Amino acid sequence: MAKTTAKTAPAATAAPKASAAKKAAAKDNSAANGSANGQAGPSVQPILNQQFNAPAPLQKYGTVSQRLPIGLDSSTRQESVEMLNQMLADTCTIRDMYKKHHWQVVGPTFYQLHLLYDKHYEEQDALIDMIAERIQILGGVAVAMAADIAEVTSIPRPPRDREEAPVQVSRLLEAHQIILKNCHDFAKRADDSGDDGTNDLIVSNVMRTNEMQVWFVSEHVVDTPLARAE
Ligand SMILES: [Fe+2]
């Protein structure tokens, strides 16, 4: 018994400083819920509102750590993370444009565009997760929230208004082209720096998906006769 006490004593004396804030938060929560904390074993009360007294972030946005042993040097990771965050912000933007247009489309092509836009939304959403997780694997921090994405993306902001279907299509094709130009540039740079995983993601996933979507969307603005051949 004496041994056990001797072992646990240092931990017990080292803990109070670090746990002082936790205890205060627990006390606050207990008071807020009107419970008698500590009377009947460990509390099941969640420790709420910890964001208001948060410590320094685990990692700052824009920095790249060398956490994972994936055989790439820091300058290669840094360059890839910057490229991928641009690609992530642009992909989030075109994904949301597809949903906007899915909701707002009108006209004779309503049904097929309504369905096609949602299919493309889902495909872009899948790309987003691949890009963001690649950023994390490389040791970076993926941009995530809408307000931050709006600042990073290079795709022009569409109006909140409902627009005609051909205008929607033109906006989407412009966005696709911005992404695809970046794909060619970024794939080349990733290849040059030896980041084969990023090169493969950009070519096999992002580029191929966007090219296919350009095809399906573009054919809706070819001015061909609907009922009578000319
Ligand atoms: Fe829907």
C-alpha cells in the first residue's frame, strides 16, 4: 500500500496547476445544472464552453509539420499544401455552385440539369475529402470554413439571384476551367518536386472528374434544334 501511495503522490502534486482551469469549468457547469458535483462518484457532466478559454492552437494554418514519415522534405510538403489548399477552396466553391444551381434551375431542361447538377455536387464533394486529407497527410492544415474558402478561392462569386440555365452553365464552365488550369500547373509542380501522391491525386481524381463534368455540362449550351431539323 505504501508503494502505491509513493507512486501516485508525485502525479497528484503535479496535477493541480494544470487541472485548476478544468476544475473551475466543472464547477461552473455543475452550478449551471444545479447538481451537487462530487457527492456520488465521478461527474457525468460534459465540460462545456472550453473554446472561450482555449489554449494556443495545436497547429497554425499555413504551417507544415513533419509529423508523418512519408519520405518528403519540408519544402516539398509546403509547396504541395499551398497548392492543395487553393485546389480545396476552388473545389468547395464549385461544389456549392452546383448545389445552388441544382435548387434554382428552371426551364425545359429542368429535370436533367437538376439531377446532373446534384450528381456533380456529390462528385466534387468526394474530391474535397480526398484533397483535404492529402493536406493533412502532408502535415498541413486544410482550409475548411465557408468564410475562409471565400477568401482563398479564385472562382468569381455568383450572385444570390436565380439565373437562367445557360448562364448557370457558363458560370460552371468558367469555374471548371480555373480548376483545370491549376490542375495542369500543380500536377507539373508536384511531379517536379517528387510528390507523386499529390501528382496522382490531381491528375487521376481532380483533373479527370472536372474534365468529364465539363463535357456533360457543355453539351447543354450547344444550340441545336429541339424538334425540327434545320
Ligand atoms: Fe436535392
